[in-house]
Amino acid sequence: MAPRTLCAVALQTSADQPAAVRTVAQAVAGWIDRLGAIWVEGQVAQLSRRPGAGMIFITLRDTAADLSVTVTCSRRVLDAAEPVIAEGDRVVIFAKPSFYAARGTFSLSAREIRHVGLGELLARLERLKSALAAEGLFAPERKRPIPFLPRGVGLICGRASAAERDVVENARRRWPAVTFHTREVAVQGSAAAAQVTDALRELDADSRVDVIVITRGGGSVEDLLPFSEETLIRAVANAATPVVSAIGHEQDAPLLDLVADVRASTPTDAARRIVPDVEAELEAVAAARSRITEAVLHRLEAEQTGLDQVRSRPALAHPVSLVDAHGQVLTELLGRSRRAVSSRLDHAHTELSHTRARVRALSPQATLDRGYALVQTEDGTVVRTPPKTPSKLTIRVAGGKFIATTSGES
């Protein structure tokens, strides 16, 4: 099996020839010792002064990661810093890294401590702001709308803070039924960013919470630095729940304001934004009902007017009148028809009587009635002259006909 090196500085080991723990620790101590003195930046998370001891212990925390390291320094080095170093301050330390092999602990031995100036802090915030903006974390299209009436409001604030009272009291004054899920955390100092981030993630995972408010009162730029920490900014950007930033006052502008879905100028403004005003909503509902009622009544009036106009037409107002009118016309036509037929029949009867009279006057029967007779031979020929030979003759008179036999011309 080929030997492996522990790092760039060769420490020959193998499965058959492993290095002892002390050997590894001593090697690590040697490598760190060769690193030399370096400048380190961080935030003072804890400052321990032991009475009578000449050595002071400082816990230096990385502001962008959950990582800290112990720093030892003499009272002289600490007292030389202007202004006086306090917990929560951002500092730059010129220190020699060291590894205590017997305990396996890493620490920094400070030789000089300096405050990070406000100008430098602002410059770094500006660089961080530009970098996050380039990633699109502040883009308007990433903003999520706040629900009209959230089931629950997550509230991240300081312990027993005025900001908490402002948000809760004003929200309940607007909508008494609002439910809060409050997480009280440090809102200033070295632990603030981490606690706010943890509370944000906890509330974001709670299905009862529809919107999260992060709030605190005003303060100096240094006091509000936790709300510009990169870890918190990215946590807000990745949250599934809409976030409202209510940090400080109108003039305060931590990076949290830029990444949050809604930026409230004050805690009171945040309360106004997260819940509707019940009185205003009731007035709006009443106004809407009034408008709807007026619209319905107006529509009904318009329809009634149209119906009245239709009903006022003769065809609908007095539908029988049309029938009566047509009935009267029909009666007149029927009377005219009857009179015309009667007149035609009378005229025809008169004509027939005249014709019958003329026919009777010209009929042979009329001649017979006057006493004349019609004599015909057997073949129906009218006898105009006496027959010369005996023959049978048919004699027709007014009362009928009879047969006569002649003997010849006499």
C-alpha cells in the first residue's frame, strides 16, 4: 500500500506505520506556527476579564458563518484599543495563530486590536449589497405578495421590546382575531444574526404561519449590522413564506429591507401592512352592498319600464280588441256575402221565371193547351197534309196522346 501524506508538508504514514495522535498534533502545531502573524476580522462575541489575571480571553465570531475562535491578549494590548473594546464590536486583530497540541485547541494570540471603522463597515456593506444584487436577491420579481388575511403571523423581535408591542397592539386593533407566533431573540450583538436566522427558519417551516415579520426599534448603524449579515439575507431570500422587514425607522436601511418581500418603515407600519382594518373592510363591504343594491334596483326599474312599455302596446294592453275588430270585419264581410248571394239568387230566380215564361210561351205544349193537336206518323214525322194511304197516326193533345188509324185521303 502506497504511503499517503497528511498534507502538503510530508508526514509519511501507512496502515502499517500510522502516526500517533501526539505526532499529528505536533505536526499541526508546527504547520500553524509556520503560518506567522496574520490580520483577522470578526465580531467580539464574548470578552472575559479575570480579576488579577494579566491575560484576557476573547471569543471572536465570524459574522457570515457559525464559527468562532478563542483569542488571547494582554491587558496592555486590549487597553491600547481606542475606543474601548466591548462585546458586539467588529474588530481587526493582528495575531499569531497557535495550536496547543496537548489539548488539541486552536487559538490566536493578539498583538494588536483595532476597531473596524464605520466608513469601512459601510464600504463592506456596499460591496456585499452589490454582490447580492448581482445574484438577483433584491430583484422585484422575487417579491411575494402578502396574503390578504393571514391565518397566523410569525413575529421575530427582541425580548419584551417596544417594537413587539407596536406590531401586536396595532395589528389587533385593526383585526382583533389575528394570531401571532412570536419568537423573542437577540436583535443586537454578536448572537443576533444567528438567532434571527434560526427563528426565521423555524417559522418558515410552520404551516400555521402565512407571513413573517422581523422587527426591532431604531438604532445606530452598528446596532443594525446583524440585519445586514449575509447569512440572514440569504435565509430570507430562500424562505417560502413572505417576509416583512420592520427594522428601525424610515432612515434606517439594512440589507434586510432590500431582500424582504415588503419593507415597512416602522413596526406600526408593519402592523398596517400584514392585516386589513376590520372597520375599513366593513365599510367597504357596506359600500359594496349598497352599490350592488342600487345596481340591482336600477336594473329592475329598467326592466319594469321596458315591460310597462311592451304591455302598454294595444296588442298586449287589450288583446281582445284586435279579435273584436277582426270579428266585426268578418261579420260585415259575412253579411255582405249573404246579401250578395241572396241578391244573386233573387236575380237568378227572376231570370229563371222570365225564361220559363218565354219557354212556356214558345213551347208546343202551350199551343196544345189552346186546343191544337200534334199529329205524327209512326216514324215521328209531323203530318202536315192529310195522308193519302191508310196509316197509323199518333195524335198528341194537351192531355196526352192517342193512336188513330186513317183510311186514306177523303
